[in-house]
Amino acid sequence: MDQPLRIGRYELASRLILGTGKYSSAEIMARCHAESGTAMVTVAVRRVDLSDRSEKSILSWIDRTKIHLLPNTAGCFTAEEAVRTARLAREALNTDLIKLEVIGDELTLYPDLPELLQATRILVKEGFTVLPYTTDDAVMALRLQDAGAAAVMPLGAPIGSGRGILNPFNLTLILARAKVPVIVDAGVGTASDVAIAMELGADGVLLNTAVAGAKDPVAMARAMNRACEAGRLAYLAGRIPRRDYAVPSSPTEGRIQSRSQGS
């Protein structure tokens, strides 16, 4: 039997985390969240009016009795900025959860790892449940874990690129040694990317553009849900070993002799 995903003190019924940006409407966003089965969604603190609770605000379309808010520090380029944004999110949204992003390069949106590690240490000391967005570097993932991160979130590919899991081997190195949940974050393009991440043993996947930017976002959200479940089940079932040569599907021992072999 599988166990629910636990991140810090939080237990999630789904291993799929969605975003809230780029949707054509708040109604479409809400339908996608429902079809995906997600129990946690991200909100960019610096790009949303946290005080707005009107129908125009995406926050009014999120049922917080069923879905946890995961504020993120998207758009922050220093540890100081990220820490300040996290504190604002905690006060405005009444949650200690934070997806920590400290961007180091505007073109690739890769994280600034020294600043990320510094911000993680500060926020953990202040009682936050920190989920840092990082590269697929096993050394950095372990350092973030040692700094007190409740999960590590290595990228599958650059944010919004839709390129899928570019370095599965790097992810397996992290998965083999991490003692906290590993959530693959960024780069997912379609459902098969989610299935691959889960088959590798990832504890969850976070995505946004792959659903919000799809021709039919609601249908894609449903596909992501099924891919996440299928990938997780395949991982738990245990795949067959890879071999260099063919192996007959039928047994080769104890078979009945053919007519040409005589009686």
C-alpha cells in the first residue's frame, strides 16, 4: 500500500502540485485544479494582490478546505528579497509553507544556489516549511536538506520550456540519497514527462505551463492526474531489468517437444 505524500507536517492526498498563473480565466484554472486532483497549488506572491478577495482575484477561486496554498517567491533575485517575500506571504495567507525561488539568471531562470541556501537557512530558523527550487545537482540537494528544507525541488528542465526530464540520471542520484521528499519542478511538457518522473521514484511533480498553456487545459489536467498515478504505481510495482539482448517471453524450459523432434 502506498502512503500519502508528507511534506513537513502536511499530508497531501495527491502527488501532483499545480500553479495558478497563465490560465485564460480563473474559472478554467479552478476546473483544471479539480480535474488534476491536486491538493496543493502555488501562488506567486509578488505577482498577486494578496489583499484582494474579490471574484477578480485567483485566491477567491481556490477552496482552501481542500487545497493548500504554496506561496512562492518567484521574481526574487537575492536571499534578502526572497526572505522578505516569504514573510509577507506568511502574514497575508496565514501559512508557513513557502516555495523558495531565488533566481540567478533571467534567461534560463536557473536558481542562484548560494543565495538559495542562505535564504533556506534563514527561513527554516524562522519556522517556515521550505520547499526550495533548485538545479538537478545532488550536492546542492543534500545541502538544502541539511539546512532544514522540508523537500527539495530539482528542475526537470528550464521553467516553462516543456522539454521534460532532461537529466534522469541526475534525478536518480538525488532520489537515492535524499531523506526528504523530492518534487520534480519545472520543464514538464506533457503527461508522459510526469509519468517518467514518477517512475524514477520522485515523490511528486509540480507543473503549471503544461496545463495552463495546453490547447485544452482541462483535458490536460486530467491527463496529468492519470499520468502521476500511473507513474507512481509503476514505480511501486518495480520494473523489469534492462537487458542488452532479447529474452524470450515464453518459458524455454519444460516445453513440449515439437513434431520434428519426435516422440
